[in-house]
Amino acid sequence: MWKEENNELKKKYTFKNFSEAFAFMTRVAILAEKHNHHPWWSNVYNQVEIHLTTHDEGNTITAKDRDLAKAIDSL
């Protein structure tokens, strides 16, 4: 479940291993390009943390963030 905190949508994903985490990040990167909206994210071994906020709207949560979050959840 996405958590709203500090004007961001945040979610942490845990995978079986690094390869699965990296494959997920690749799929998210393709979605981000299609949405023309790019996340802040980090990856450590099998965990990926994603933060979404709209910088050009004053670093706040917008429909862009919610739409991308929904697309990521559909993977």
C-alpha cells in the first residue's frame, strides 16, 4: 500500500533476490517513460523503495503520481 508522507507517495517492495528487484526497476523505468513522470528510488539488494512527487507542481502529490503508482501496482 502506498503511504502519503511529506508530500510524497512512498512504497517499499521486497523481492526474492537482486535480479528480481532489478527486473522490477526496469519495468518501472519503462512505465515512467510512458507516463513522462520519473520516481525517486533506491535499491539495496532485494529491496526497492519508490517515492513519487510532482516537482513542477511544487513538490506535491498530483494525479501524475497517483496514475504512476497505480500503473506500478499493475505490474
